[in-house]
Amino acid sequence: MKKDAKIYVAGHRGLAGSAIVRQLNEQGYNNIIFRTHAELDLENQSATNAFFETEKPEYVFMAAACVGGLFDNKARPADFIGINLRIQNNVIDAAYKNGVKKFAFLGSSCVYPKIADRKIRESDLLTAPLEPTNEAYAIAKIAGIKMCEFYKKQYGFEAIALMPPNLHGPNDNFDPETSHVMQGIMRRMYDAQNAGDKTFTVWGSGTPLREFMYIDDMADAAIYLMNKNTDDETLFNVGTGEEISILDLAKTIQKVVGFTGELVTDPTKPDGTPRKTMDVTKLFSMGWKPNNTFEEGLKKTWNWYLENKEKFESKKKSA
């Protein structure tokens, strides 16, 4: 991409989209466009088509999505499949029809089936059943991957699909009911420390293994792949390749937060898939590596929360 190329970032106010905008700015790209949901409803096909016809972006990062944690996925499956399908169908088709040079679709590692004995490869897609707790979201994202693949195959549309692991960083969601696991533990442990609690409960057995990636590293990888020749590939795992148990995650957060109580587990809460770590051999072989260690990224996320915790507290009071 040239530095003055017209780049559209869909979902620019979310965790992933804001990081992509931040990284594009830091790397000198100076012609970035975006729209708020109030300005452009991507579920509206005619509005989406009109936007692309008018603006004619050259490159698109598709970070707009309906997202949430494990319990939110279980409570709202119709929303997670319906909203995501409508958004991505509209954006991918409009991008192709209006001459976008390259398109990057952001998905999630939850598109893959349960694989407990090794890291997850791109070739594992659609080889076994999905984890039931986030099936609706995963099916929508799989449809997006395949849409990119088939538009490339039939029309020659240069589209790639990036599958990151659990992401965290600035502009994250720290609502204890709807956030992902790291952010939920951070918020609940901070509240527990302030309340003087003697124990903190880690939901589930604490044994599942997860991979966590600092959001700016994911954004850097997305831009890196946008600038690489990917004619022969569509699907890319984007991650660190490192894993940690949920209980060890909680222990690491305990050190960062400064919680002085005891950690206990609650096996009555669901664990989800026992292991979910990405095989990033393909990405690393292309020359990319993350800039932050797990601990560095976690501390940056925690510091951002401390600087912005007032807005989460006000949301809690108004609920």
C-alpha cells in the first residue's frame, strides 16, 4: 500500500479497528476513512453500496462485527449469526464490485473445531464440530472466510481472512458480564480488591489453555499481510503461538492488579474448549513476529483500563 492510498477501516471505534487505525497512522498512512454506525449502518445493503460507490476505497480492513464473551454468545446466538452475516456479506460484495485492490477480513480462532493435542492449523477449518458456546458467531465468521475464498477463486478478488486468538488492549470491553476472559478477570479482580474480598473466583476449572495477543501486534500483522503477496493464500492464523492456562492467567493478572486474596476455581461454570492455541508457522515464515511479550501486552492493557475506568464505572451505575 502506498502511504497516500485510500484505506477504509470498518469498525474503527472497536478494539481491533481502532488498533488498525492507530498502527496505520504510526506507519505513515495518511488517507484513512471511516464511518460511525450512526453515519453508516453496514447491515443496510443499499447504504453500504452507496458508500463504496462514492468513496471508492483502495484497501479495506473489515473489523466491524457483533462480538462478546462466552456468556453473551450463549444468550444472543441469533444476533451473533444474523448481524455478522449481514455486515460481512454487504461489505465484501460492495468492496469487490467497487474495485477494492485488497480486502482483509478479521475473524477469530473460534472458527476452528476443538483440537486439544496440538496447535490449530489453517487446514483444520471445517474438519470437526465447533465449540457449542460460540457456534453462532463462529459459523458467521466461517461464512466470511469462505466468501473471501470464493470471491478470490471466481472473480480474482484479492481478499484475505485473518484469524487472531483472544485479543486485548486499548478500547477493550471490561464489562464483567459481556467481556472476554482476560478483561473480565481484570475487572472483577479490581472490584474484588477494592471491596476487600479475601478470595477471587476463577470461572471454570482453570485448566483450559488459551492464547492472548496484544491488539497492536494483531494490527501490525494485518498491515504487514496487506502489503505482502498473498495471491495463493486466503486464510492466515495471526497470533503469538504461545499459550497459558486460565488459572495461570489469573495469577499473572493478580500480580499486575495487586490483589492480595486467594484464587479459587468454580468448576460449575463452563470451560469452553480445553485448548485453543494457533499454529502461526505460515505467518512467521513470511517474516512477521509480535513486538510485545505476553506480560508487556497485559500491562499495557491494564494501564489503559486504569486510565479509562471511569467510563466503565459510570456504565455500571447507570445499568
